[in-house]
Amino acid sequence: MIKSQLSRLFGNELVRRVVRNSSYLFSATGVSAALSMLQGILAARLLGVAGFGVLGTITTFTSVVNKFASFRMGELVIKYVGQFTENGDRQRAAAVFKAAALLEFIASFFAFSLIWLLAPLGARYFAKDPGVADWFVIYGLIVIANLISESSVGLLQIFDRFQRMAALNVIQSLVTLAIISFVYVTQGGFLGILLAYLTGKVIGALGLTAAALLEATRRWGWAWWRTPLSLLRPQRRELAYFAISTNISASLSLINKDSELLWVSYLRNPVETGYYKLALALANLVQLPISPLPQATYPELSREVARRNWGNVRYVLRQGSILAGGYTLAASLFLLFFGRWMIRFFYRPEYLPAYPALLILLVGFLVANTFYWNRTALLAVGRPDFPTKVNLVLAVLKVAGVLLLVPRFGYLASAGLLASSYVLGVTVSVFKLRREVARQEQAAAF
């Protein structure tokens, strides 16, 4: 029975492409996750719970500010470069990538300026130590290195260059682990660990940019960057609407999902932030084979929606959910039974309070992973506004919950709110997608 199910699954060409592309990323993600886990173990043991919490605060602060200024150019590139490429319009495809890269370039400098200005406030109110403001600025240099990384990732995805992305991911992780190992052996300090993460991410970002520029030259010629943006004038409203919608959605997502450590560090203390950082890191293990799937699925869904192949769209989403949900359930059971032992053995007993938060988080991750495609599928069918609306409602509920519960119950309340946000947001999005696909399929039949 299992053999026949697998045969049926991989008999679909679209599924084979998704699995092949995600396998490149998964193999790299698996290696990178193992390396990242080693990095985390060494950093946690060297810095202690409070220092580990401050490290999480600085890295999350930079990520949140960067995402706030981001327009998610990768998603715009995938949708519109893919659309114009499908229609044989190479010039407009090049113009979209050029426009996306220019906008991201400006947004990156704006993000770094914000980090520079807000660093003293971040150090005082989140890290609870005004003396570490310079560390916020130092780590913020990652934003400069990521000048057009989102656009680059989108271009590499739409042209199936997943192997290059996977290789760069592994190289980045190896460099980071090598430096952290050196800092650990020599009993270096906090700054050494921070520079290790910074160096690895800079190498990865610059590698992605170089790979994307080479791919653009190969596809459109060395003069692609001279393509006039005026070619996009007929689509300027559509492109602007898509970019603004995804930016607002990403900004709201900062409140719902991406700023967890900042809420805990602001309303509680670095020690609880350290516990919660570890719980999130272990919970992310269940996403190992799942995290590449949206990247691999979105380009394929965009193509199939453009071709109106609704049968393929439904098939991929259904089979993807079966595979992702099955894996997540098995991984969650493993962490349920062995998570406490892992924390005690690898991270030291002082980190054991992270275990209850881990169990709470796994509930939300089970739902989010099973329907990993909920957001990208809505983008593919031309509804970038709906995730924004969902995130707006969730943001209001999340802020209210955080202000009421986290000061009293700490990081466990934050874990519960995040899990609830995943369950509610994903459920609403899946129902909306089903209705939208049915509507467009019916419209195409007339």
C-alpha cells in the first residue's frame, strides 16, 4: 500500500520537480541544521543562559528591523519574472528583477540606518544593558551584506538553481561553526560568538547575490541591467500593490511570529529569553524538511496557476500536506520523549526550563507545517492581500495577549500565544484558499 502511494505521488511531474528542488535545499538544510545545532550548543555552554538570551535578542532585533523595511522582493520576483518568462517576454522579466533589486538596495540601507539609530534603545530595553549598543550595530552590518539577497533568492528559485543555494547555505554554516569552535576552545567572549554569526551570514549573502547576477547575465545578456523600467509602466499598479501588500503582511508578521524573543526580553529578562531561544531552536528541528518546501513549491504553483492547471495545484497541496504532516508528527513525538534528555545532555541542566515551552510550540508547528503552503498558495492565485488581513487581526490579538499574559506568565505565555497564532492563521488561510481556487476554476470554465 505504501509503495503504491509513493508511486502515485511521484508519478506527477510537478511533484517530482518540487521534491527534487526541495531535496537540494533539504540536504543543505539538514547539514546546516546539524551545524547550527553544534553552533548553538557551543554558544549556549560558553555564554550561559543570560548571555545566550542577549545573543538571541541582538540577532532577532536586527532581523525584525530588516524585515520591517523589506518588501519581500523574492516573492515579487518569483511571481512576475516567472509570469513574464512563461509568456516569452524576456525584457519585462529582466526589468522586474532590476526594479526589485533597486528597491531592495534602498530598503537595505534604510534598515541599517534604523538599526544604527535604535541600537541604544535596543540595548537598554531589550538586552537590559546599555553597554552592548555597539554590538547591535556590529551585527546590523548583515543588512548591508544582504543588499539584494531577497531578489537574488527569488531569481535563483524561479530558474531552478536550488543546488547553488544549497551549497552556499552549507558553506555559510561551516564558516560559522569553524569560528565558533575556535572561540569556544580559546574561551573567547561574547563578541567572538557574535562575529562568527556575522561572518557566516555575510559570506552566504554575498554568494547569493553573485550567483543571481551571473544567472541574470546568462538568461538576459550582460546588458540586462540597462533594461528600461518604463517597460513595466502598464503593470506598475499591480506590481506596487503586490509589493506593498507583502510588505505590510511581513511587518504584521513581525508582531505575530518573528519578534518572540524581543517581547520576552522586554517584558521579562535575559534569562527567560535564553530559555525561550533554546525552545524555539529545538522546535525548529521539526521544520528541517519542511522549511524548503514553500520555496520549492511557490514557483511551481505560480506556473500552474498561470496555466490554469487546477488539478495539479490541488494534487501538490494535498500530497504535500500528507508528507509534511506525517513527518512533523513523528518529529514532535521524538522531541516529546527525548527533548528533556537532549537539553540536559547537550546544553546543561540549567536550560531544562525550556522544555515546557518546547512542548507548547510543537502544537502550533504541527498545524503550520502540515499546511506549509497556506501563504505562498494565496500569493500564487493573486491574493497577496488576504495574508495581510489575517496578519492584521492576529497582530491585534497577539499584542493584547502579550501585554496581558507575558508580564505574568513569562516565556510560557509567549509560546502559547505563538502556537495559537499559527493554528488560527493557518486555518483561516486554508479555507480562503479553497474558496479562491474553486472560484477561479469556475470562472475559467465559462
